[in-house]
Amino acid sequence: MSRQPVRREPEGPPPAAGSALTLGDVVVVDRNSPVPLYYQVAQALQTAIEAGRLPPGFRLDNEIQLADELGLSRPTMRKAMEYLVDKGLIIRRRGVGTTVVQPKVRRSLQLTSLYDDLVAAGQEPATTVLSLGLAAAPREAAEALGIATGTPLHTMVRLRSAAGRPIARMTNYLPTTLPGLGPGAFTVEALESTGLYRMLRAAGVTLHAADETIGARKATAQESHLLDEARGAALLTMQRVAYDDRGRVVEYGSHVYAASRYSFSLSLLAT
């Protein structure tokens, strides 16, 4: 049976999941470039996936057919596919083939909020406030903020989602003593319509620096349900202490992220 290629429609909607794919629609290989061929293919497919041209559920041909379409060797195509698997952009299952999955949210380690990162990535963040109010500071928050345990703090727990799926449960503690952050400074409506850091900036708080600790652990039953993950699935954890431009501690955050849809990105320089 002959394959019917998909004609390139750059301005139109992405191809339907499961439809035939001509890699020439999204991959251009420059054999004179010093960039390895596998990496050219992987980067082109990654761009197409993250832009939505190849949506979640889209099935790719096997490596032999994909290699033939581009005139490449099978090892080159296999290396490109392994790169995308490692990035969490595709999965390979015996009897099913290679399928595009929902791209992870990649977050660079800068003093930004998840809300701002999602907006910058072209996604529409959604927030559900799980709890909000003044509460006694637990020990870890009190230590991070340099206050006595039990001191009243703005305490909020939020569920952040994108593309209809939950990404993170975020718990934040903020002092009530900073200008503009007295009792009643935060409302459910405001927190569900914008990001916390945007609210802080609007209140006159200038964020300047932060200390951050990243880890990983298995999800509890409650976390699995909340983040739509299998029980015991891997979670990324992050604790952050943020400071303003006067050196005052303005926030302590303790967050968990679904590792299947979220990753941290670092740039390292040699010294």
C-alpha cells in the first residue's frame, strides 16, 4: 500500500494524531553543516512538537522508514529518536510504535515564577487556590524567614496547570510585615488570575535574589491524585527563599512538580 504524504500547511492546524507524516514537512537536513545529522533531526522534531505541529498522540513511523524518508542511516535516526525519548517528547512501546507525548515544561533556574515561565512559553496557565489565609508559621518556614515558629504568615496552597493538566502543587509563606503585604493583601480571585510574583511586584516588592534547593521523591497518594500521576510516581521538589533588593526575606516556597511534565534547565560555565 502506498503512503499518502501530508502536504505542508504551515499556517493551518497541526496534523491529526495517527495521520501519515512526511518528515520533509518539519525536518530540513543540511549535510554541509558541522552540526551532527542526528541532532539536526532531533532539534527539528523537538521544535515541531513544542510548537504543536506534532500534537500529543501523533504516531511516527518506525526508524527504518523515517531514515529512508530523509536518506539517513538507521543508527543516525535511532540516535535522534533516543534524544527525543530522553527529553520526554516521545515514547516507544512495543506493538504500538513511537508516539508524541505532551512536552514537559522546561524551566530555567532564574528568579521567575512558574506562571511567568508558562506565559513566556506560549501556554495559558490555570490556577486553583486550594487554601489561603493567615496561619501559624511551621518550623521550616519560620527558619527560612528568620522568624519565630507560630508567627502568623500569609499561607497559600495552589495547584498550577497548563494545557488542561496539573503541573505543580505550590505552597508559599509570606510575612505580613512588608509594606503592601498586610492582612487581606491576597485574594483567591487575584491568585487564580495572575502569578504571585506579579502581585508582589504590583505591591512594590522588588525581587532580587533567591536560594533554591531541588530534589526528587515519590508521590504520596494525595499528591498522585492531585497531580494526575500514578501512585508513587516521581516528583521534583523545590524549596525557595526569595529576597528583595534590600535583603529582606519576602517568601518561602515549597513546591512539588510532576516529573513527567516538568523539568529544570541549567546552563553551566567552566571556571
